[in-house]
Amino acid sequence: MLSQSHRYGPPGRTSSRRVTAVGLAVLMAATSLYGAESALATVRPQAVDRAPVPSRPAPAFAADIPSARVAARLSGKRVEALSERTESSTTWVNKDGSLTTELAAGPVRFKDAESGEWRDVDVDLTALSDGSVASKAHPRGLRLSGKSDAKATDLVTLGSGDEAITLQWRGDLPAPKLDGTRATYADAVPGADVVVEATRTGFEQFVEVKAKPAAGFSYTLPLKVKGLKVTQQADGSVLFTDKKNNKTAVMPAPVMWDATVDPVSGEHTRRVKVDMKVVRKGSSVDLVVSPDAKFLADPKTTYPVTVDPSTSALSNLFDTYVQVGETVGWSNDTELDLGNPGTKNADDTYRTAPPAATRSTSPRTPRRTAGCPSPVPSSWC
């Protein structure tokens, strides 16, 4: 090996080159080690960083009040107790353990008969594949007729089984024009439209007379009530009771009004009562509606004129209002009037509406009122 060393380099240089080579190797190794440590020092903090764990959303509801109380305390937000949910009320447990209940005047949800699950009420009307019409999600399964040329047509049906109420129409019906909760059967009678409007508790059916008729008129609405008894009350309303004499629905005494509207309150100021008789024919019942002929012929009457008998399912609690100059019940109206609209009755008294009254029809619940005035008949409060 010495002879090979001497062959490739001058004498005395071999050890120096070896030392230099060894030194360079050590230096490079040290430099590489330092660079690796620097790289590790730079990378190490990034390697230990972790992505934030997303927080779980607070529960919106729990099975019952104890479960909701625990969930509300842990989340810091109120939680609904499903055990307390009804068609018209919602109960929450607050984060401090107290309870809050919201009550609605009408149903906001109902239990689906097939699935047993709660469904939000949606009374908007939609056409079905067979040509008929129905509310999208109605507590009583409201159904309306489509186009028909039969002698008698099931115009509107509320409920099902023995508690179903079907209001028929005699004569042809055109295909209805749908607009939200309203179905209009144009010119179903000469010079007048038949209109059905869905409500959360039932429906309103009325006739809009477009122009002054040559003479007074009346029309008949046949009723199909399989398991219900129909009784006309002293105030002109019609009560429906089942086989156990439980009240299931009511048709308030009908009224009619013209197109005159108060510019301040927006209410129809010219209104009169409509004569309606219940005529029994064996197992069937006819409602004979006779609009006020004098009102129709009055030069002050502004057309169109609306004749309004309506039907509503009875619950244990409903809202109504009273108004000076009015002698009919307004439990099925879609509005609650309050205060003085600035308009007067024929006897020069203001049409003031005191605070609304809430009435209970349950035999086990005392009646509750809110500001019911003393002149009001006790049967209203």
C-alpha cells in the first residue's frame, strides 16, 4: 500500500491529505447535523399543531322536562320539552331551569294520522292529481272540489269518518282558481263567484255578488253529516255535536257586507245579518241562505257584496272580539279588532272594539276572559 501511495503523490503529502479528508468529512457531517437540527427545529412546532375540534350544536329539544333541563344547563340555551308539545303550545326549559310556554290562538302543528309525527300547519291550497284541491297540511284534512258538472258536488269537506262535515253545491262548478289559501269558482252562479278560503281551524265559504241583482235571491247548501247532529241556535249559528253530545264544530250566524272600506281601519263598515234556515229532509240537512234583499237594492250599497257563512272546528279555547253595533259572534273571523276605528254605526255610536276575549269551551276548564266589557252578553265571555 506504501508503494501505491508514493505512486500517486509526492513523498510526505499522503498523511496530510488523509487528515484533510477526514477533517472535511467531520465538518460536513457536523454541518449536515446542524442543518438537520435547524430543519427539525423549524418543522417541530408545525407537527404538533392540531386542527380545532368543531363544537357540537346545542340540542333544540329533549324528550321531557328533566332531560331538557340538563341539556339547557350544559348548552346555556333554552331547550324544548317534547312531552309538553301540543297543537297550539310549545314549552321550553331555560338555562336557569325555569319554563317558558308559548300559546297560539290556533293550531300551528298537528300529528300526522299515518306516521304519528308532528307536522307544521300549512293551509295553502294545492291541486291534486285527480283534479280536486286540498290544503297542503291541514289539521282536519280540508278538501275542496275541482271542476264538476254533477247535479250536486261535495264543495268542501272538513274532517273524516263520523265527524266529517261536507258542504255541497248544487249545480256546475268550474275549475277553481287557486291563490294561497283561497279557491275561487268564477261565475258558479250568474253574476257571482263562489269562494272557499282555508283557515287553520276550518274554512270560510262565501258568495261574491258582482253586480246588483234584478231581485232578491236565495241559495241552498246541502250538508252531509254522517255521525253529527245539526242544531240551529237562537243567534242564528249552527252547532254540530257528535253521538256523545260533544260539540265538534260551529257555523256562526252568517253576515254580508259591501265593498265600502274604512280608510283608517280597513274594515268593511256596511254589514248586515243574513237569514239562514236549517231544513231537515230525512237524514239530510239543507242550509237555505237568503241575503238581505233591501241591502242588495240599497243605492248606497257598493258592489261586489260578500255573503259569508263559515265553518270552524271547535277546540277547548278560541279567541273572539266584540264591537259596538255588532250582534253576531266573531269567533271564526280571521282578524281580532281592537280600539276605535273612527267610524260610526247607524245610531251615531262609534264602532269601538274592547280588548279581545278568550273563551274556553271545555267543561273541566273555567272560562277565561281578557277585558270583557260589562254590556257584553255572558254567553260571549
